[in-house]
Amino acid sequence: MANANHWKNWAENVESRPKNIFFPSSESELQQIIHQATQQQQKIRVMGSGHSFTALGETDSVMIFLNNLAGLVNVDKSKKQATVWAGTTINALGKLLAPHQLAMANMGDIDVQSIAGATSTGTHGTGINFGGISTQIVSFRLLTANGEILTCNAEENAHIFAGGRVSLGCLGIITQITLQLVDAFKLKYVAEKADFETTLANLETYKQNNRNFEFYWFPHTDTVQLKFNNETSEPIKDNAVSRYINQNIMENTVFSLICGAGKMFKNSYKRISKIIAWGVSKEERINQSWAIFASPRKVKFREMEYNIPAEHFPAVIREVKAYLEKENMPIFFPLECRWVQADDIWLSPAFGRDSAYIAFHVYKGIDCEPYFKAMEAICNRYEGRPHWGKMHTRRAADLEKLYPKWADFQQLRQELDPQGLFLNPYLENIMGAKSAALV
């Protein structure tokens, strides 16, 4: 959220007081802002909806919001493709595509991000036959540090396309994105309670036999919540009152009260986790895909999420469980476990490997460092790559060992932004780069 010259991210763990905040309405206005920033030796960070937990957006110079560059540019029904402005939120996009009988093939469980912000940080959903959201990009327009606008796809500026679909915003400003879509479809969502070891025993069956599968494990218990999405031709069955009770009252209001109690009574974390696990009930809904994938998230938290090779998942989650139990770590927020298909995007955490993701959460106001540090150490032993929008401590020296195309991306970044116009101190650490003086 931006107020005058004060900005905070959604989690309220990162804030900035930029010298200037802009809300441009055209690419030409963006070009003028770039020219002005260069002349005044200022840096630029472009913000989506602030759902990253890292300091990606932190700046004391120029902050740009693309809220006014939102909506559909063009729809090609024959190719099942749509070009959208970069500031379009995923939630809005689902509704905009519906009249055209088109939809995104897969989405994450939060839909308030801008499409450019979500893709640039490697945001993903779940399903072994689907890559992250960035894999749905077939072309994008990039405004570079020198004010040039480039069209990037598999045929034109192919090397920028290969590296730019997940770029952390340090190659330039993405203004438009063309997405490969599918025919609109309905999903049947089913959630149910299960046992931890039984879930791991049936893991491959769950992954193979369902379009989208994920589960939540509740620390200090043997309880998990299974979540399945499958395409259906059944009629819509999505009672608004029931959904409001489940998503807004139970999953947000009541959950917030429980988390508040856990924060206040620090020694009650095991009991709190068991209460949360006890509250899991069977749920079933049918609706259009975009109305099923995402749920509202109103309880503030901190998050770290790691990508690991899919084959290592059972070993990692068991090690995580054993550590939390042995160390009596005061954690009650459930862990989210998802899967994605390998891709070829240079800085995608799923580059070159079918992957599992494990997301670790801590309620706002509770010290997350000991927990995240311990979980990161476990994931690191299994070739873990951090989600770019989530908290982590990895730096360039670590990351260059994890990404085969790391050097290629750095060369591309130097080619497109040699003076580091789009870097901030956080990105300098991540990229192992030092900004040149802007002239």
C-alpha cells in the first residue's frame, strides 16, 4: 500500500519512503520517468500489489505502480491467447477472460498479485502437469533502461524471453504480457482431513490422479488437510453463504483469533496447532476455475518457501517434522506443500527439474528467524532454491551454484541495464552486482 511517499508491503515487514511515486497511464509516460530518473541519478523499482515478503520493492528513489496499466489489450480466440497490461491483477484477469470463454490453465492460491509481479517472482500453483505461471507467457513487451521497447518471445529477442519471464524486475519494466490460455473450465474442489504417513504413502497416487493436488500439514500433529481440484462438467455448486463462512469467518476471522492466542500464550503452540487441525472439515465446491483456485488471505504472516527436487520431498518433509518435534519449536501455522512441472526459464526455481514446494509461515509479530533458519538449512541440504518472493538468506555466491543459467542471466542484465537503474540494495546482494553511477 502506498500513502503519500510511504509504502508498505502486504505483510508489513518491508517499508519504504521513496522520493517519488508514479502511477503512469502509458508506455510513453514510463519512458519519460526513466529519462527523468536517469538524469537525476535515481533508481527505479516497479511495484505490483506488494505481496512479496522480501525487500524487492524497497527504495528511497523512484517507485512506479502499474495500476493504471491494467486490463485486456487483445484476445485471439483462435490461438487461445490474450495480451494484457502488466498491472492487471490475476483476480481481475479471470473475470475479464470469462466472457471470451478462456481461462488460465493454472493459478496459485492467492490472486491479488499483478500478472507482471506474479510472473517476475516465479509464483506458481500446484499440479505435476503444470509449470509456474511464468510458463504461460508466450510474449512480453519490455521497456529497457535506455527507453527502448522490446518485444520478446521465442522468435524475437529469444534470449531475453528465455531469461526475462522470471526477472525480479531487474531487466526493465514489463508493460504487456501475452498468455497462452485454455478453454474456460469448471473445477470440483474437495478438501478433507487425513493422516501424515498415510498421505505420504499415497502421495504418488494423489499427484498422478488429480489435476491439482496439495496438502497442508499441521505442526506437532499427524493431521494434514488434503486439497484436490479436478475438471468437471457438473453444475456449479458454490453456496455463497457457506463459502463466506468457510473462507472469511473460519479461515480468516477465527483463525486470526487463534493465532492471536498463540502469540499471547507462547507455550500453548502445540495445543493451538491441534485446535487448528481439529477444525479441518470436509468441503466440496464446484465453480469456474478462476473462482476455485484462490482464497482470500487476511491473516498477516511472514513466509519462506523453498523449491526442492520432487523426488526429495518425502525425505525433506519427514526431516522437517522430526526437527520441529525434537526441538519443540513453537510453530502452529500449517505448512503448505505443492508440486510443479520442470521448466526452461533461467531463474525459475523449477528450472530443469520437476519440483516440490514447501511453504513455511509464521504469524505476524512472532519472531520467524529461528524457524526459517532451521528450515532453510534442511532445504539447502536437498538442493533447495528459494521462492523469489518469499523470505530467505541466500545471496549471489549461493545462488550461482543452484542455477545453471545464472551467468547467462547476469550477462543479460548487464546488457540491458549496465548502470543498474533497476537495482536496489537487496537486488545488488542477490545478483552480486554493484550499481554504477547513473550518467
